[in-house]
Amino acid sequence: MEENTNLSNISMILEKMENIYHIKDIHSLLDRILYETRTFTNADAGSIFLIVNDKLKFSYVQNDTLKKNDILSNKYIYTNREIDINEHSIAGYVAFKGESLIIDDAYNMDNNLPYSFNSFFDLMSFYKTKTLLVVPLKTSKGRTVGVLELINAMDKNKNVKVFTLADKLFVTQFANYAGIAIERALMLRDVVLRMVQLAELRDPEETQTHVTRVGSYATEIYQRWAEAHNVPKDEINNFRDILRIAAMLHDVGKVGISDLILKKRDNLTKEEFEEIKYHTIHGARLFNVSRSDWEVMAREITLNHHERWDGTGYPGKIKNIFDERITFGKGRKGVEIPLSARIVCLADVYDALISKRSYKNAWPENKVLNHIKSESGKKFDPELVKIFFDIYDIIKAIKERY
């Protein structure tokens, strides 16, 4: 019987490893790592810290209890919280020592231990942590890239119980593979950000913080849209995985526009504005030979994120974007515009208006929100506008974090 159980657990580890192998976006990956480890241990909640600039940065959280009580609990994902890597905190100790810990009662720990429980998140979210399983996330070379924290294992009656040694063994083994996947996803993110940096050299407003916010807004808007449309969970995960990366590259086509236009601080002439419109074509051309799903979506977004719901946007329907001389066609209208581009259109405009730019001050929040309402059914998909306001607390939390 014990041998069969061990084989079953090994099989489960391999299956869960396969589930995270193809995930490209770091946020989607962290979400899946938490989901898989929480499912195995029946943990009510969990969080992941990644090491950034020699500190542990609070990078992802899931909490079933909070989600039941607050449909906007995703806003906690975007909390800015850092922990020193030393022996004084639980997560800091695990990162510092590279060892896993089981805590049976967070609020009643031995005073002789070098580390103690920090109740910051509990106080902020009105949650009560009791039991913990905390595991380092390591790369193939043994370098710690973060810490996985599972909270409140639950029995079949939904009562909190302690994590077992078997839980610790399984999660530690899985975490070793997860650390490698995290390292790979971070490398892809760095490549994407370097592409953004290239665009930033031409257009100072196309910054890493801007595209990070746009990508985060976009995935949260899509998540709520997909749930409302009963999209299967696997499909939601796959779409989110590639949407954030593709959304971050929405204006990469500006590398093909003259510096004299992009860096001009006076009002653009009609001819100059017409030239800027071609960044949609330049961006789409970069992804025309599509080798992966995210490149297909990147092409959709770069080409169509300036289309309007009412059909008056650009570049419109073009037979061949590689023609030497291109004439913009009749604008795509309504659902002719890909969902990914409709979402990024809204996310991009919100961030551009709410943020200070070298050529303008940030608009007051009320003015921005009134503008978005007024453009519902004109520039923006009205369903997406409603979702935007439904999750505005999450949108604000993203803006504050980045």
C-alpha cells in the first residue's frame, strides 16, 4: 500500500511539473505554482516571494477565504511588501538558510527561535494565519530565487490542521522544479523588457513601468471577462499567460518612427500624426512570422490597439501589411477587433491619461474616469468598460504598485 502511495505521489509531481512547463509569463507561472501546491496540501491560502535586489518581494498571493468574502481580493496581489533575507522573519530565514519549515501555530511559536511571525498581511486583510509550510524556490544550480509559503492546511471539514512531513517532502520536490521554471520565465520577461527599452530609446514615454501596468490591467480585465463568459479555466490560464507579455509590446512598432516626431514636445502636424499611426504596421510586421501563440497575439495587439469600437480607428482593414505603399482601410468595428486589442486599448488609454508625461500633467482621476465612461460604445467596448469599473480597486492597486 505504501509503495502504491509513493508511486502515486511521484506521478502527481510529474503531472504538476508538466502543468507548469509551458507557462511563459511569470505572473501566470506563480499563480499556477500556488494552485498546484495548494491543491496537493489542501491549503486555504499561499503566497510567493521573489528575490529582487537582495530582498524578498511579495509577488503573488491566493486566498480562498478572502476570495469568498471579497470579489476584489486580487488587489492584494499588488501589495508592495519587502522582507530582508536574514534569520529574523520566517520567509527571510527560509531564503537565508535554503531550508523548508513547518509552523504549527504562527501566533504561538517558541521564543527561542531566531525568526518570528509577521502579522502584517493578516492585519491588512483581516485574515488569521495558523499553520504554515514555507519552502525555498531554487534553480538547477541551487540558487534561491524566492520562497513559497502555504497557509492553513484544511481537513475535510474545513478546519485548519497542521502540514505533514509528506506535504513538506512533496512541496520541496515540486519547488525545485518550480524554481527552474521561474528562472526561465524571468529570462523571457527580461527579453521582453529589453525590447521595450529599445522602443523607449525612440519614445521616452514608452517606459517599462507603463507597459508593466498595461499588461497587469489587461490580464485582470480579461480574467473578469472570461469568468463572465464561462470560459474554461485552462483556456483562461493560457490566454492570460500570453496576454500580459503581448500587451507589454503594444507600442514596440514605434522603433520605426522618426525621433523628430516621437520626441517633439509641440503639437504634431497632421502629416506627423499620420506618420505615427504607422507604428501599428511596424509592430505587426515584427511578429508576422508567428512561431508561438504569444507572437500571434502580439501581432493582433500591435496592429489593432488603436481601432475603435465604433469603427473610426486605425489602421483598419489592410490586405497586406507588407505592401510597399499602404493605405489605411475601413476601421474594424465592434467584435471585428480582437478581444486582446480591445482590452489593451482601454488599459493603454487609462494609463496614458492617469500618468504624468513629459508633455502633459496627469489628468485628475475623476476626469480620466469620466472620459472612459463617455467613450464607452465609441472608442471602447462597453462590456469591458463596465468590467473596468467593477474591478477599479484592483486597477488602482496595480497603479500604486508600479
